[in-house]
Amino acid sequence: MIFIIIKIALDSILIHKLRSFLTVLGIIIGVSSVIIMVAIGNGAKLEIEKQISSIGSNLIIVLPGATSSGGVRFGTGTQMTLTIQDAEALKKESPYIEDTTFSIHEVLQVVYKNMNWSSLVRGTNTSFFRIQEWELERGRFFNEEDIKSGNRVAVIGYTVVKNLFGLEDPIDKTIRIKKIPFKVIGILKEKGTSPRGDDQDDVILVPYTTAQRNLFGNILPDRVRVIYIKARSLNDLFQAENDVKSILRQRHKIQRNQEDDFSVRNITQFLQARQESSRVMTFLLGAIASISLIVGGIGIMNIMLVSVTERTKEIGIRMAVGATTYHIQIQFLIEAILLSIIGSILGILLGIAGAFVSDFVFHFKAILSLDSIIISLFLTMMVGVVFGFYPAYKASLLDPIEALRYE
């Protein structure tokens, strides 16, 4: 019996193809919009997660203070106020800090054979790799022995490899930084751009002792340009940040009424705030797109009411030959649900196509979600039930005799 009712419903939909299409247009737009918005939101979330992982998790950055001259205040980092001992003290004195590292760096000319390239050369320690969550493509990181001996070894990023070596294997090759030879011992895995848009792969990492001795002689002993701090957990970030300020103020003998000679930046929380904003925006856009489903449901109810009026005589004949009110309700309810499902399927196909277009044409990263597709299909079936119930109920209340007389 149910298959016969479905066939009758499909025949009724196919007889009026254009009307049926216009009826489900709201459903199509609603479903496709939800799928596209969720896909773009997932893409934005993934990009932010990649940025968080590329700089390291639970990360706090401390920069040197600013100098003033003639009443003019210069930018952050113009005064070398941070030291290696500061980094070590922060790790020892705060229970909320897991590890610390530091960097002295400068953009320098790097030469290999007849090729040359300007890259960011960082002098640092072994903790830098863990805190920044760098991984090796090939080779090895420099170790404590390299730092203690001041060995001229270097670990290089993908951009440096590409511009200096091309297809040649850099491992064990010698590059020259400020005309000083360094042996390449490792190649870093590609990271891409930082949250600020900098190329993180355009970097050369060397032991800080070697950098102090051979590359950055103009920098005061033990002075560093930046300190990186890894908190023990995400929940410890706020307390770790407070400890950093308190410990550094004490170490630098800063009085209560004096400004800090350093700047603390909680990069992880900033990126997570962006991630939360992206999630909220995706939800709002999805909610707005869902309004089209309600509009589509109203369209279905309207056209089903018209259909009941047009088929009044048919309903009377069916009742006269034994159809019950239940059969009449089921017939029109199934017809409404089929309209919703057809609109949902077309909307899903349009949404998938739209996600690919936004990714490949407009370069908005879109990641399709199976959950959004299943939920959209379920919601449209519910729309069919909710908005098809009243027309079906109205059809079942028709008096058979009056229905047969209807012209």
C-alpha cells in the first residue's frame, strides 16, 4: 500500500514539474547555503589550527622594550633588555611554565656556490625546536655539544633549500653566512606562513654560541631579541603570563611607577579568539541560511493547500471506494516529504558544487562536512512533515459527498 501511495505522490509531483521545482526552490537554496557556509567555516577553522600549530601551542612571546630619545619613543624591540638568563629564570621560577627558549636573529646574506639568498638567521638553543614544534624533513637538529663547542652547523628551512640548492641535497653541504662557512646538518619540514604573513620556512637556525661569536658581534653578550615561553597547558596561559611580567620586573629592577622594559604577547589566545569568532560566524551564517528552509517549508505548505483544492474530487472518489482519513493524510504527507527530499538532494548537490567553486575559483578554503549534509537531509524531512501536516489534515477532513460534487 505504501508503495502505491508513493507512486501516486511522485506522479502528482512530476505532472507539474515547473511548479514542483519552484515549490522546492527555497529548500534547495537553504540546504546548499548551509552546506557551503559550514564548509567555508570548517576551512577557516583548519587554517587557524594550522597557524596555531605552526607557531607552537600554549605560546607566549616576550619582546624587548622600546627606547626614547628627545621625547620620541621608538618601537618595541629597539632596546636589548632581555637576556639568556631571563629565559632560564622564567623556566625555573614559574610552576606554570614548561620550557623557555630565545633567539638572536638578523637577516643575512647566505651563499652556496654561485647562488645567494637573504634569509633570517636565528641563533638559539635546542629548546627552540620543541617549543616552536619544528619537525625534521631530513638530517638532525644541532645538540648541546654543538652549542657548547660553538660548532658551525646549521638547520635550514624549505625556502632556503629551494632558493640555494634547487634539487640538490643540502645535507653535509657548506653554506657561507657573512662569508663564514656553516655545515648543513638538517632540513626543516615546511610550515608555511605565520599569522602575520611571514614565511616561516625562510629561516636558518644555528647554535646561539656560534651566532654570538661569529655572526652577531655587535650584540651585547647574552642579550636576546625575543624569548619564547611554552605554558604547561592552555589553562595555565593566563597565570604564566602574569608570572612572566612579575619575574621580569623583579629581575630588571623596575619600580612600581615605572613602565615595563619588555612586551608580553599571548599569541595562542589571540589565535584561539580568532578561531572562536570564526566558529560563531559560521554558526550565525548557517542559522541565517536555515531561514531559507523555513521559507521553503511555507512554500510547500502553500502548494499542498492548492493541490488539496485542485484534487478535491479525486479525494472524494478515493473516500467513496474505501480510503480512510488516515490514507488521505498519508498520501498528502508523503507528497510533502518527497518534495522536501527532492529539494534537499538538489540542494546537497548544489552545495557540494558551490564548496568546490569557492575553494578553486574564489580561493576560500572549503571543507565539506558529512554531518552538515546528514543534518540538512534530516531537517528537510522534518520540514516536509511539519509543513505538510496541515494540508494533509485538511484533506482528510473533507466530506466525501461534498468532495464528489466539487467542480
